[in-house]
Amino acid sequence: MKVFSHNRRSSYDSKASEELPRWVSIGIFLLSTLLLLSTASAIFATLYFNQANLFLADWKESPIPPNAKALRIAHRAITRATSVHPFPPSNYFTTQGRIYEWQHYNLPPNHPSAKSSRANALSRYQIAAELNPRWGMHQLDIASVKIRQGNFDEELSATLAAALPLAPYRPEVLIRLIELGMMQWDKLPEPAQLIVASAVENAAASDIRTLKNVIHIAHELNQEAVICRLLSEKDSSVQKHFPQGCPR
């Protein structure tokens, strides 16, 4: 009986050893298939993403606002990109938010017709910020929409406050932050104004090119007096960049 039991156990062990490679092969096949499908999905998502960004690049250079058909195609492309990609990165949602913003880009802040599109843009920017919380431009995207919505609240100040420490001397972040602040300077709450003032100070300490970009923003947005005053508080020599001195 012991010999029989030993032989039977050996038979079971032999069968198990024969079946193990088969299950391993099936597992490898399934894993390879999943990896192949994920790679293919990511490739198709990238194609859709690039298509949507081509529209954004064209709209940015064109003096004519995008028409309804172009907006519809771009929106369909980025929606497919975010749905097809197995793990869509934050910039996919940034692009989606940009397209929503372009729907009513030329309308003034707090315009009723732009309420829905700007709310959709805000939600996409918030998703992007959650996916990549250490990229300051995502916070500025949120602030941009809130300004266009006419929401000059504590959340706006908190968003600006979150953006600056993430890139305190990065030129593109500083310029964007200052531009947003100057757009509606008089309506910003005091905490938000202090953050913008810090960005102006950092820009002046950065390099001459960044400083000239700040002065250009002041001229474009008719905020020379504010910018000149903020710059002069730390270094009065910057007034030489204003031919007539600080405007009153």
C-alpha cells in the first residue's frame, strides 16, 4: 500500500510538472496580448492628441476665431485620445480644457454664454492638476478660467499661491502668472495681488529678457503704472525701462 501511495503521489507530481509550463505559457500569452493592446491604444491616443493640438496651434496664430466645425473635430479628437489611452497623462486634459476655452475665448469675463464651456474647461484643468500636482502651469490654467468666469475668490488666491512655489524663477510660469494678474488687477483680492507682486519681483531678478517680457505685458494690458510701481519697490533703477518714468 505504501508503494502504491508513493507511486500515485509521484504520478500527481509528474502531471503537475507537465501542466505548469502550459499555464505559464498561457499567462505569458495573455500578458503579451495585454501589453500589445495597451501599446496600440497609446499610439492611437497619441495620434488623436496630436491632431487636437494642431487645431490649437492654428487657432493661436489665426486672427479669426475657430468655427463650429473645427471645434467639433478637435473636441472629438481629444475625447478619443483620453478615452483610448490606457493611462491618459495630464497634458491630454490640458488640451481638452483649451479646446473648451476656445469655444467662447473672445467673450468677456462672467459672460452667460460662456458659462458651460468655461466650467468644462475648469474641470479638465483640475483633473490635470490632480494628475501632475507639481507642474505650476496646471494651477495657472485653473486660475485663468476662474478669472474668465469672474470668480475672484479665495480659491483663486490659493491657486496662484500654489503655482508660484512650484516654479519660482521659471520664466514661462512667471510671465503667465503676471499676465493673468494684470488682466484684472483691480478686481484681484489682496492675497492674489501679493502673489502677482512676488512674481514680478522674481521676474525682475531672473534675467533681462524676462524683465522685458513683463514690461511688454504692462504695455499690452495698459498696466505700466502698476508694473513700474511693483518693480520700483525693490529696485528704482528699473524705471529706466520706462521712457517717461513710472506713469501716474
